[in-house]
Amino acid sequence: MEHRPFGPLPSDVAVIGQGTWYIDDAHRPTAVDALRRGLDRGMTHIDTAEMYGDAEIVVGEAISDRREEVFLVSKVLPSNASRDGVIAACERSLRRLRTDRLDSYLLHWRGSHPLEETFAGFERLREQGKIRSWGVSNFDDADLDEAWGAGGEGRLACNQVLYHLGERAIEHAVLPWCAEHGVAVVAYSPFGHGDFPGPQTPGGRVLAEIAAAHGATPRQVALRFLVRHPSVFAIPKASRSGHADENAGAGTFDLTEAELGRIDAAFPRGPRPRRLPML
């Protein structure tokens, strides 16, 4: 499994990780087995959030005896993102996750609390050893400029954003901004939200042809395309062990320049939207 530095953190983090949105809807033992299978396959970057229902509890069960292997990330709701609120929210997440620390803690999206207050809470948590780093989610480049000023240079670890073949808006400004500032980009919903291109669509046929050349699957090819940029990570969800195996397989091959060009043409990024898309 390929690894990269995660923002300002010196440690390397698995490029293909594991998302957990809606994982609590799955059969609990099956979901736990899927997460543990992902760890077995090197997908040690696990992302969750207090908003995700019981997902933190599922993750806590899955990593209970394997915490040292995991780069663990959770997110605070904007409504809880006051200076004191982030501390209380983080402590609740730590209890659900059965751990004493997070490797990164993110503001889920912008809310009414000033960023200076939120980041002051994050810094307090970092000083206490409860988090190692902090970042944001769903921030456009203008938001990132403000976050950089509010948090201090070099403090922002990542920006977690919607990014899949059908939604490439971050490539206009967010991805270049993060690359320039040494901030990791984490792609959530990297297969779309229930709308992955089918085999009979023009784009789906391109993915299938490229997959066949590598002994891979179309989803593995899609993941490989998204993480072609050296600052991008992806966190696909897997509710079953077989899906975890498939996701991990995206880290076992490289796409040629010609193949990257075919995918780029089949799934054009389109014009820059007025607002950054998010789920």
C-alpha cells in the first residue's frame, strides 16, 4: 500500500484509506470484519465523524486491539465548534472510539463559530495530547485562505472534500491551493454517492477497458485516477471484507499517461462551480 506524508505530519499515511459514513447501517460484525480486513490490507487510514451515528462505535470495536496500526481521524460538527465545544466533542468521540487520541481532528464544514475559536480549541487538544493534528472539511480556496490566517502557517493538516470522477470541482482551485501550501487533500465519496458509472455508459466502458489491461476492476481504476496527484488521499467505504479487498487493490498498479488522458477525456472536470459541491 502506497503511503505519503499527511500535511505537516512527518509520518506517512496510507493513500487509500477507509471511510465510515453509513457503515453503522450494515450488520455490525460484518462491518467490523470489513474494517479489520482493510487494516490487514494496509488501509490503516480510517476516517469517521461524530455526525455518522454509531460509526465511531463500530470503528472503536474494529481497532480495539490494533490502535497503534491506525491513523485515526474524526470530525466535529460546526454546531459544536466553539472553543470549549470542540474539546467536549472530541472527548465524546474518544470515548466512543475507545482511544486516548486522534491522529487528526477536522471541522466538518463551516458554521457560525469563528474559525479562531475552533482552532484555539484544536490547539488546546493538541497540547493535551488528545489530537496530533487538525484540519478542515468542505473548504473552498477562499475558506482555506481564511483558515490559514486564523490557524497559523503550517498548522492545517488537510482539507477533506467531495471528489470523484463525476465531480472534479476541486481541481480548479482547491487542489492547487493545497499543493502550494503543503496541505493534504482527502477525497470522500470517491465512487460518487450511488452513481458510479455503469458498464454500458461511455465512461464506464473506458474504465472497464483500462481495468482489463491491468487485471483490475473499474472502481480500482477510478481510485487510482483520483490519487494520481501526490497530495491526494481517498477514503472509500467498505461494509464487507470483499469490498475492502477491492479497494486495497487500487494501490497495486499504476496508470499510464495515455490511460490518464483517456479517463480525463471521458470524465471532464467541467467549469468551476460558484460553490464547492459537498454532501
